[in-house]
Amino acid sequence: MAAPLTLLLIVAVTIRAVLFRSSLAELISERVEVVSPLNAWKRVVEGLALLDLGVSPYSGDVFHETPLMIYLFHFTVDYAEIVFMVSPYFVDCLSCLLASLDRAKIFRKQKYALESDRYPADCLELLRSPKEMFYIPLKVAMFYLLNPFTILSCVAKSTCGLNNAIIALFIFCTLKGSALLSGILLALATYQSIYPLTLFAPALLFFLQRLYIPVNLRRSSFWCFTLQYAFIYVGSLVVITGLSFFLLGSWDFIPSVYGFIFSVPDLTPNIGLFWYFFAEMFEHFRLFFICVFQINVFFYTIPLSIKLKEHPVFLIFMQIAIISIFKSYPTVGDVALYMAFLPAWSHLYRFLRNIFLVSCVLLACSALFPVLWHLWIYAGSANSNFYYAITLLFNFGQTFLIIRPLTRRRKHPGGFDNEVSCFKSSVWKSSLKS
Amino acid sequence: MGLLSDPNRRKALTNLLTRLNTPICIVCYLAAIVWFMGLAFEPFTLRTYMSENAMGSTMVEERFSSGERALSLAKEFDAHKRKAGGMPVEWLVKAMQARGLEVFTQSFSRKLPFPDENKERYMVGGRNVYGILRAARAPRTEALVITAPCSPGNSNNQAVGLLLALAQYFRNQIYWAKDIIFLVNEHDLIGMQAWLEGYHHTNITGMEYSPLQGRAGSIQAALALELSGDVITSLDLILEGLNGQLPNLDLTNLFYAFCQKLGALCTIQGKLQRNDWDTAEGYTHAAQTMMLMVLKQACGRSWGDHGLFLRYHIEAASIRGINSFRHYKTDATTIGRLVFVFCIKQWYKHHSVYFFSFCPTVKCYIMEVELICRCRCSCITLAFSVSLQPSSPGMLTVLTPVVISHLTGVALYLLPVHLQEMAVEHFPVSETEAVVLTAIAIYTAGLALPHNTQRLLSGEGTEQGWKVLKLTALLYLAVLLGCTALINFSLGFILAVTLVPITASITPHMPKALCALAMVLLSPAFTILYCVFIYQELIEAPVSVGEGWMLFLSVISQGILDHALYGSLVYPLLALFIYPCWLMFWNILFWN
């Protein structure tokens, strides 16, 4: 297990290092699919420069990272220049790499935890051979580390990788059963990009299930734990926000970061659904449609939590996917995060039809993004409608990808027991045939 | 959802697809070709229209009458060119200044990756001269460019003469609302590239040039003049630019309409339009014109000096004067009027016409998208057929051939230019030959690779293995052809027509020798060879096999040069993507 993982890490590191050194890095870091106004490295550098000059980085409309992030980069950059005497460029490469290395370990451990926690032993044997299960962490690591989307977003030095790392850590802590750390990390993730707020519900459900507390509104133990967890979460959120205020000395960052996320003023094309719609919209209806679009992310939490309350880990996956589809400035890095979780549900693949079709759609879309961009911006033989059509198709593919496992759940409300019986009966049928 | 999620119906659908796979593919392929050839048939194509902005060409009064002066200026220019032994920069600067233009020069130099034997140049250095006529009636935010190349020898003198005469005439008019730039560039496209990069402050190709001292507004349109005789019979409109880009359709229509109004003969691809589309000859003529355009567009090079403007999103075209044995003569005055009217009309913004792909006749254009669907659906249906067979994840067995073919592609892309010195040392060939022959050698060596590596690495290939590989390769090819067709439709179409039949039907169980021969004959290199012969046939200058081979070699060297000099994409596309993809299919043939 260790050997292939090491090999994988070496391959992943080599690919990134080679790409960093090549002339492609600059091209990639300009692509609108890979970087968004929120996480572009160019803007971080701009913010750092402003900070060094003693100007608030949020004056002007360039920088939209959170204050903690800019101070993190502030110190890593300094550290690099003093100690290693190498360019900040390389440090970021290293930090991104380290983050992804960490992530691989996290995922590995997390998968073990997932495996041992979630399923009863006999069910496990039926569902997967031990060998198959043994390779799942490796597969998850491979899906994340060798995913072209992750590589692109890492080479572009998009800070999206760090946000992903925080969310991954949060999931890890949650699965490990540490409510305190999980609450703090969730607060950090929320602080970074507001949307992980919706992960509160699945995390809470997971802890309740773990502590054998039934979800019953009349039970005091339920309320007791919910309040406890909410207190950790809200408390750390307040602390972090307060910390940023003291670091920066002003509340500038609130409108500049969260206002920017919510009101979508930057309509640079990206792989999301917002830009085209709001570019075409009459100013009069803007507020209304912003509400309609933003509510998508948060709204699905309630029905999904009710439907999937027995499977909080799966609910986390669903929520991350929904966030990456409906958030206001999505990049391929966000897509890569939930795609890395797909191998964890590989036992559902036999129920998952159209996977070939969906992957073809995603593949073709990824190839068509740069082509149509070229035709639109440079050649002038296409227009924004073409690009948006591909965006729609891409999101359609994503929706299809996550909706299949969900409908499996829906059709078998008994969840795993039912799937096991399904599996048993299919085995029985096939043995009859032969 | 219903159709795709209901298992029974789904099964029926997939069964139907698997059963009818072969007929569906053949029908799709044939339909695509028939549809494509139908484009040359007038009733099939959509009529072009003049959008409202480009209308009213009759409203312009053209009074340019100094055709004689243009010719005398041309003679003067010729004399000075002979004396200077190149571009007479000082004389040009003086001549332009005398006509009241703001004149600037720009020097540039470029070392080619290897000597260009067609144009006999290696270390290129020269100067561009340009004069700006400032707009009298508007802020200087927009500009037009009229350019004439200063070519060696006796050609193109008349173009420069006409340029100067036009400058004089334009200077006397007071109603210009756009700056007009008169540019005389040296070393045709290299000079043009240097000027454009200087004007837009970019450096894409590593050219060395001095910065421009004077600028006008953003360029809206450009016209390149190529006139080599005092008397010409017809004007040829050249549209194909770099990477198969074409200018706005309105520009073409406008030009055609002006030609008709002024009574000049306008040809496209050197062929005069015919009105008898319903006869066999008429159709053949239109089809020939279309095929010429397809071939020219597919090769991705710029066929006139205007081609580089298109990259900067500037509508541009070249006008070439042709002197054949027709009775009808056009003089310089008419051409001057034409250019004048053209400039006047550039006041208006062009209406956007997005899909302009061929001119079977100048009057017709077609929608590209439908075509792409047609040539691609044949690939995609095939991908389906393979996918329906259950495939275990034999990803590692697939990875080896994929990586090896791509490494061969990278070698094909990088080595020819980098190894030329070594090749020249060891073999008695010139640099250019060395580059081309290295490319061909690597290409041929690539054919031997998969056969051997497969044996070495994984022993006998499994049945499952080649199916997965074929699925991957077909998907890859489909995406590749789709993207190519979007950027350069002609190239995508030619590649699809030659690659699809053999790649779609390939299996390791077919007779090896026969299949290998068919695959080699339909490989990308042979496609280029066929295109050379067909092109020569179409321009009515058939060549023998030996000459054809020499032309083929020079086409390859020109392709590599175009990539290095102007950033043409055809060579990297073929070397890095199409060839490896083809090698993957080659691999399947020799699977066990």
C-alpha cells in the first residue's frame, strides 16, 4: 500500500514540477476555467503588494481573498525569501504540493475511518472484497492527485487548492469524531468561502448518529448536542472574523469578500451559471435573480438532509457537489474536490448507468472550453452563447453524475441493507443462469 | 430522464445501436460526404445577404482618377529599388512625407530556425515604412490599414505606386473619420508580423523589432494590395488567413459588389463565378472552387499579407491583380477607385456574420455547425459500440501505448529542428532537407515502435486490452476532430474523411498485411501527399510523381517554418495529437 502511494506521490509531484517549469504555467494561470476573481494568484500578489505598501488590500476592486489568507501568504513569502532565497513562485508550488500530499494522507486515513465506522462487518464483505476496499484510499488519492483539473488548478497557483485542503481536513476530523476540530475547521471553511455553511447539517447528523442520539426534536439530548456543536461553530467563526478585524483594523473585507461572493459583480466568464445570466439581465431584476440563484446552494440542504439523514457522509459528498455546481465563481478545482470522492462510492457503480455517457460529456466539455473561448475572444467566429452552451452542458453532466447515486438512494430508502439484498439477489440470479 | 433511466427501454435502445452500428456508421459517413459536396450546389446553400450596414454601395461617388500617376510612381519606385538593391527606405519616407503623411520606420530582424529554400532566406533583416493620414473629422480612435509588400525583383511595384497615389488623393479629402495607415512592408509576412506585433505590443514568436514611434487608433480593417503589371485583367480576392481564419463575410460581399459596380472582373481562388449552377459544368466548377478553398484553408498558412491581421481580430483581405489572356482590361484607376470606395465604406461597422466557411460561389455561405455534427457522429456512434461491451478497468495496459505514442509525437515535434546540426554533420544534406528528412524518419520509426514495445512490456495483449484501447483512442479522436473542426473546419473535415473509415473498423483480427497497408495509405502524412496532388490538379498545373514528392517535402518544411515564424497550428496539431492518435490505432492492429 505504501509503495504505490509513494510512487503516485512522486508521479504527481513530478507532473506539477514539470508543468511549473514549462511555459504552459503562465497560459494556465490565465485561463478563466482554472482561476476565478476570488482565487487568482495574480490578485493575491496584488493584495500582498498593497499590504506591503500599507494600503488596505481591499481598496480597489482587485483583491477578494480573506484577510487570514493574505497574512498566511505574507509570511510564507517572507519566510521563503529570507530562508530559502528562492522566489515566492517556488514556495507556492511547494506549499500547494505539500497541501496535496497532506490531502492524500488525509483521504487515506479518512477512508479507513469511513470503512470501519460506517458499515457492519458482514455487509462490508458482501459489498466489496477486502482487496478492493484496500485500494480505495489509493484510488481516492489517485483521483485527486492525478486529476487534470487538480493539476491545472495547482499549476495556476489558484488558492482554491487551499480551500479544498480545509474542507478535506474538516471531513477528516468529522469522520475521526472530533466535534471540536470539525467545528473549527468548518468555521474556517465557511470563513473562506461562505458556501461550506451547508456542510453544517451533514456534520451534525454524522455526530448524532455516531453518538447514538436520535434525531428527535422533543429529545433534550438532541438539542443539547446541536447547541453544543453550533456553539463551537459560531464561536470559532466569530473568533476568526474578529481576528481578521484585528489583523486588518477595518471591516473592509466583509463587503469585499462576502459581498463579492453574494452579489456577483464580476461577470468574467467561468464554468458556472451566473455570468451569462447576469450579463444579459436588466438591472431592475438583478436583486431578485441573485436571490434565486444563490438560494440554490442553500435550499437543497433541507430536503437532502431529510432524505439522507441516515447517510451523512454521502450527504457531505452531495453538498460539496452542489456547492461546486451552484457557487457564484466556480473553478475546475472545486469540481476536482468532489470528483475525488467518487471512488468511495464505487460500490454504487454497478447501479450507476450512463457513467460512460456522462464522462464523455465532461471530457468533451473540458476540451471545448478553451476551443470555444479561442473562437469567441480571438477568432471572432463564435460568441458568448457558444461558450455558455458548453458551460450548461458541463453543469448538466455534473448534475447527472451526482444525481445517479442519489436516485439509487431514493429508490432504496432502506439504504445499505436494501442494496445488499439487491446485490445478493443479483448474485443469485447470475449463479442460476450459469 | 424516462428514456435513459428505464432499464428495459434502455436495453432496447442499446441493442438497436449495437446491431445497427455498422450501417449507421456507414450511412453517417456517406451522408457527411454527400452533404459536404452538396455545399457546392447552389440551391443547397443559404443565400448570402448584404446586411444593412454594408448596403448602399451605390451611394458613394468615386472620383479617383490618378491611375496614370500611380503607374509613373511605380516606375520611379522600381528605379530606386534597383539602385538601393532592396527597399528604398529614404525615397519612400520622402515620398510619403511629400504627400503629407506622418512617416515612421520600423526595423526588424529574425533568424529562421532553418534556411527557407523556397524564398532563399535565413537571416532576415529589414525595415517597414508606414505613413499615417490623421483623421480630420473625428478623434483618432480607429484606423484602417492599406498595405503593399515590397518584394524582391520586379513584382509588386505597381502596388506601391498605387499606394502612394492613393495617399495623395486621400490627403486632399477632408471627410475622413478614421486614421488611414499606408504601410510598405519588407520580407512579406515576416515584416508584417513584426509591424503587427510592434503595433499591438505583443511578442508571440520571438521576433526582434524596434518599437513603433507612431501609432494610430485600433485597426478596424486592412487591405493588402498585390499588383505586378501595368495592365491586369481580373482581381483575385484572397481570404484565407493564418490557421484557416477567414474575414467577415460582409467584407467579401462588399468587395464583390463594388467590383460589379465598377465593372471589374472579380475572381475567387482564381476562378470566375458562373451563373449556370444547374448544369454539370457549373457544378464541377463550383466544386473545384470549393475544394481549392478547403485545401488552402486546411493547410493553415496565410495566403496573402492580410492573413496575420486576422489573428488580431481585424477584418482583412488581399487583392491580387491577375494578368491573363482575357480581353477585358482593368486599369489602375479602377483599382484605386475600388480601394477608395472600400475605405469609405469602412466607416460603418461590419455586421457580424459568424459562420462563414466556404465560398463555393461568392454568393453562398453555409452554416458550419451542422457539418461538424455530421462528421463527428460517425466517430461517436463507434465509440458507443465499443463501450457496450463490458470492459474491465485495464487502465495500465492502455496507459503504456498511449504514453509511448505521445512521446513519439513529442519527438516528432521537437527533434527535427533541434537535430538539424547533427544531421548535417553526418549526412550530405542541406539544413532544410535535414529537417524534413528527420521528420519523415521519426514518423516512419514511430510505425515500428508499438509493435515491439507491446511485446516487451506486457507480452501477449488480451482481448479486453485492445477494446479498452480502441475505446480510448476513438473517444480521443472524436474530441480531437471536433475541436479541430471548430477552429479550422477544412482541416477537421479532411482529417475526418481520411482517418475515420479505417480507425473505426480496425481490430487485431483482420488480415495484417492488407490492413497495415490501408492504414499507412490513410495516415496523416499520406493525406498531406494526396492534398498536394489534388491541389496541383485543381490549379490546373498537374505534376509528375517526382515533382509531387519534392513539393511534399517543401510543404513539410514550410509547415514547420510557418509554425516557428507565425505560430501556425497545423504542424503541432499533426505532430502532437493526430499522429499519436493514429499510432494508437496502429497499435491495435498489432495487438497480439
